Amino acid sequence: MAVISERSVEIAFDTSALPDCQEISHHEFLSSFLTDQALTDLSLLGNDGQVVRANRLVLAARSKVFRSMLLGEFAEARKDVIPLNYKGCVLQAILEYILTDSAELLRKGALLCRSDEDEEENNNTNITPSPSHDDDDDHNPFERVKTLVSLMGAAIYFNLPLLCEKVFQHLAHCLKKEPSLSFAVLEAYKQEAPAIPTQLKNLAMSKLSTNIETLDEKCGVSLLSASSLEEILKDNTIQADEQNLFELVLQWAEHEDNDNDNHHHDRSLAASEMIQHHVRLDWIDPEYLSTTVSESNLVSQKSLLEAFKLQALAAKKQHNVVFRRRRCQPVWNSTLTEMSTAGEMRGVDMLQYPSMSSGVHRWTMEVVKDVTFTWLGVALPSKPLDLHKWLGKQDAGWAYGSNGAACHQTDTYNCVHPKFKEGSRVTMTLNLLANNEEKNGTLSASVDGGEEFILFDNLRAQLVPGQEDCGFVPAVSNRAPAKIRLIDIERLC
């Protein structure tokens, strides 16, 4: 007779035999604190008058601040209505996060610039949204960003660091997709400071400094206070020409406020002051100066005359002046543009760029016109350097040729590296990290997106500690009519 083990038999329990058997899930249990008023015992009163019902034990269990406030010796522990200096929608988001690790306000913030993958992930998130009292801001992305920044401050106040990090990541994602929202983030930071970490301000300023010329819309500039706009203009790292900065101030000054009769007058005065102190009018095209700038009534005739005078003197001295100069825009010494042109003799042309003595730097150049051999590399201006001689033969030069040779203080070609030609794009990487001990500083290259290879090593040994301006700069060595265009350059770390 076969023996059936008890472990092989699964016995089902029939719950229908129990009277009125209905048990809610863990998710439904948490959501009930958002939707069932019978489970609440106090009201959080926002500074906009909105009331958020909550359970003090639930709040105290998640937040040490709420625990001290509601269960300690503070006066709030004996009150049923707790006024807090945040909008009701922010307090609602705090409550939702405490219960669910998410919030409807966060999801709305992400929708500012959400990708299809983000939307699909949100659809798969089984969190019951609470009733929204902030629908008026749903179609105003700038107000929504300001509310998110306020939520970040509230998360810090109530000691919810993971919520603070979530809000920051949402805002970083938004600014990556829509850099124009940086205006709103910067102004919201100003209003909430010092409660908000400076990391958020640095993020907004970084996006503005690198994108301000190419923003699809600058309507967000009207949100700025005068002090915030002035901080942008004073930023020496901003990559924009002075004409673009003037247009930014002009747009700010022309913003209308129907509720304030003196608004336009006050902004015009502030704009005139900022232009006078922070915008180089002589770097703006004279035709634009004589039309748009003059007609704006933001610049005095005396200041315009001074700008024209400086431009005329520069034109007389240089015979070929570039008026729309860019801040922090690297240009070649030979042309003051991104295009390097060579003379009849093979000499050295260096990039006007801060000397590189540490970190990792990368730049890309396009060979627009090649004559015989094109040479790309770096120079060390702190050493004796003859600009009229070939770069690769000098002690202060390291050159990589289109023939595949890498030369330093030699005229012997050892063509072991990939070659490049007219139309090629060559990316060079200078690694001067202190932890790169094996090679002690390298210059590498790749051609047209190919594999990177090392050209020179032991470059850190060339640097003299403590010597001012001792660092490498990008350089080329060619003969007319060769032309090299700088595509981009950046410091990676």
C-alpha cells in the first residue's frame, strides 16, 4: 500500500465559511489614511489656507521632527490644528510621501519633461493619488517648479532626506530636458534660502551658463528678481556674448505687471544699472548698438558714445576686430575665432584657454584644410617656445601628425599611430590626474570616433609645482592654406 506524505498534500482553506470575511491589503491600509477622514485626528494648516487632515501617530512614526512636535513638550502636541509655513499642496505631498514613499506633486513635477519610459513607469506605480488642490498650477511649469523647490525645503525641515534627494533628481531631470526652467529654480532657491542646499543653485547656474544662448524660450527670465538677474550677469563662467546678455536684461525690463503701476519704471531703472555695470557694450555689434540698444532707452547716449569710441579705436589698432566676443569662448591666437589659419612657414598657433595643469581635459578639432602634414597637440608656454618653428621639434611642444607620427623634441617621424586626413575629427584627451601614476600624465587621441590611443606620457613631470601659469594649452602647427576648426573643449574633472 502506497504511503502519501503529508508534505505532498496542499490543503486549501475556504474563507467563504467565515462570516463577512473582507481584509484590506497593505496598500489599501496605507491609502486609507489619505482618504478616510475617520482615521485622522489633526489638521495641518497651510499658509494658503488649505487644510490637510492627518494622523499624528503616522506623522510621528516617519519623521523625528513631527515626533518632537506632536508627541513632545511643544505647544503643537496639545493642538488639533497645526499652522505651517508651507502651501497646502506641499503639506499634502509630505503626508503622501510619509505613507507611500511617493507623492502626486512629485509625479506632476516629473511630467514637466517626462520621457515615454518615465510615463510607463508611472503607470505601473500602484499608488492611489490623493485629491489635488493645486490644479491651477498644473499648466504653469514655472509655478510647478517653484512648488517643487518648496517641497525640497519642507523635506529638509521635516528631516526626510530621501524625499529631498528625490525632488532634486526630478529637478535635475527637468533642467536637463528644459534648461529654461533654470530661471524658476534659481528664483525659487533665492526665496527659500538658506533652507535649500546650494547644490540646487549651482545646478541652475550651471545650466544657465552653458545654455543661455540656445534656450528655446526665455520667458522664465521675467520670474527673476533684480538680484537673481544680476547674479547671472556677474557670472564670469557664462558662455554667452554680450548682445545675448543685453537681450536677457531687455526682456526682463519689458515684463508687464498689471497689478503694479510702478513695475515697468522700477525694472527699467534696475536694468539700466545692471547694463552699466555688467554688460560690455563695446563687445556688441555696432549696428545692433545703434538700433535695438539705442531704442531700448536703457542705455544713456553717453554710454553708447563711449562704446562706439572703444570700437573705433580697436578697429584702427587691429584692422580686423571681432565685436561679438564671447565670454570664456576659446579662440585661436591667429584669428580670435574657432578657426586656426596658418602662415607661409610652419609655425605654432595656440588656443586662448586657461592653462591645463590638473584634471582631465578633452577637445575635438576638425581638419578643414590639410596641406602636406597637419600637426595637432599641446604646448607648454612656461618653457621657451618659438612660434615660428614646428611644434614637434621643440622642448615645449608635443605634436601628433596626420601621417600617424607623434613627435616631441625631434624631427624623426615614427608613424605608428592611426592617420587622419582632411575632413577628419580628432579628439584629444589630456589626463593630468595625480592618481594616474603609471603613466604620470598622458595625452591621448582618437580619430573620427575610433578607439583612443596614447600619444605621450610622463607629462606631469613637465609641470613645475608652484610656478604660476605653468600648464599645457592646445596647439597646432601647420602651413598655409591649412585650416583647423575647434569643435568643442571641456574639462571632464
